[in-house]
Amino acid sequence: MELEGGNHKVFYAIKNNLNLLIVGFGCCKQEIYATRGPLYDIQRFGISFVNLPEDADVLVIQGFFNEKGIQRILEIYERMTMPRWVICVGKCVLSSTFPGKKAGFREGNLLEKITSRVKVDVFVPGCPPRPEAFLYSILRLMDKIG
């Protein structure tokens, strides 16, 4: 997003108080929630987790989805207030495969289906990604915000 005029203060406030909404299932969620513990303490950066799309600034997409799940993600994304950002986490989203399955087993290209409809700002690879990788992606998103 472009910073114009007096918006510097607004984006500074948003950057230092991000609210994350996690959508999906699977092992990535456990690693994301590990960042809330005392070892990583994600709250020292002003990051909190919310349950309502209206309260969220960042949508974290993780796990495997079918077409109905993608439609639900789009509904949640539309309910979020502007400005909004998206982070895709894990191998399931990035390569469209189930954990433990061969790379040739595909249910369609999930990443292409999501990125064609939603602008994804940060990708976090791994199965499951380490908490450090998720924390690093949040810090890169903060730099991107301004």
C-alpha cells in the first residue's frame, strides 16, 4: 500500500499492532501457536490472534483445502477490513500435496487457485515450517507495511 500524507501514523500503528486470523487445519497451526509461547514470545512485537475476520489485519492460510474450502477463505477474506494482508504457510498450500504423499499426487494447484483470487504478501515454506520461519515472515510483512 502506498503511504500518502498523514497515513504514516496510521500505518505505523497498524504495523505495530497486527491481528492474525489463522484459517486451516493441520500441523502448521501447532507451529504457528508455538510462537505464542515464552521461547518466541510473538506478543512482544504487538501481534495478537483473533477469531473474527472483522478484527483481523492478516489472514494466515495453512493446510490443505478443496474448492469449498477455498470459497470459504474468499468469504473470510472479503469480511476483513482494509488494509488486509495474506500469508500462506506450509507445503500443503505451496505445493498442493497432502503431508506424506508423493509430489505427483495433486488435487489441482491450490496455490494458483488462491493467488488468482487473493493477493498473497508472504509465503512460508516447510512441512511444518519452524516457528522461527513464521516469526521471520511476520517481521518481513511488518517491513513491507512500512
